[in-house]
Amino acid sequence: MSARHVLTAVGLLLVPHAGSAAEIQDFFGEWRGVEVSVDGPAPALKLAPPDLDASIEDQNGGVRIRSLALTRSPDGPVVSPRDATFAPTETPGVFAYEPGAGSLLSSLFADPAVGNPLEGDTLLWARLQDEALHVYSLAINDRGGFALEHSTAQLTENGMVTRVLLRQENEQIVTVEGRLERAGD
């Protein structure tokens, strides 16, 4: 089989509904991690598939996401839980973070309408693009450098694949990849 045929076959597995774009409700459900890999400098994060467990649900026309998040500490990358709610914006497929709509933990993030990363706030937003749900978290440190976390969830015939990338400025710190299945399947 040629490389082009392999790429075509892989691409077909990633399309949730042939001929139609993914919609936010396609991602709704409880998800259970079944495979995980970590790529990054030593000491590597030690993760097990259940660390990828996630919940994506309707929240008043928007979406609430509970999942793994990565942050940067002086000792390296740190895994933390994310519980955040996003509301639709005037831009189709783009969702603004809604502070206070999720858990107490989610109040750590700034309101994108008034938050300013240059003042120490973290900017958080989500969007649907290329058949995937993307969540971004941007923070600027006291030296003007940035940390960007980009999480991607893409539906497949057998569930969902996820990739969480943490960058600090132009350096990739760590990448977590995994496969999830709908809970109960």
C-alpha cells in the first residue's frame, strides 16, 4: 500500500460523519482513556490511560469540558484537572470561556472579555476546526514569555484521539497523546 493510500485510510478514520462537519454535540459524552503516551524531556510525566478520562457536555448552548490540563512549573510540566465552561460567540465554531460557570477551579482563569494576559490573567478559549475540538490556554510570565497549552480532540470511528501540547515560548515542553472510548462502550 502506498503512503498516499495509508494517509487516505487514516484520514477516513478521523472523519466522524462522511460529508458533514463535526458539531459540538458530536463530542458530548463521558470519555474513558484507553491508551496514553508522553513525549518530553526527562523527568517524563507518568500518566496512565485513566488520567485522560474526560467529560464534554452541553451547558446552556455552550460546552463544559472536564479533562486533563498541562501547566508549566519551575520543576517542569504539571498535570492538573480542567473544568471549564465555554459559551458560543458571534464567530461560528468559537467558544469564549465563561468564568464561574464550571467549578471553583475554573475561576482561576480570567474572563476573556476583560482578562489581560499581560496582567497575569490566563486566556482560555475553544473552537471547532478541521473536524476537531481545540482548547487553548495562554499565559504570559513576568518576563514577557508565554506558555501555551493546546488540547485537540478528534473523533474517530472507535472513539476519540487526543493530543495535549504544552509549549513555553518556542520550546515544546511536553506532548501527551492518547485514545479514548465512550464510557460504557
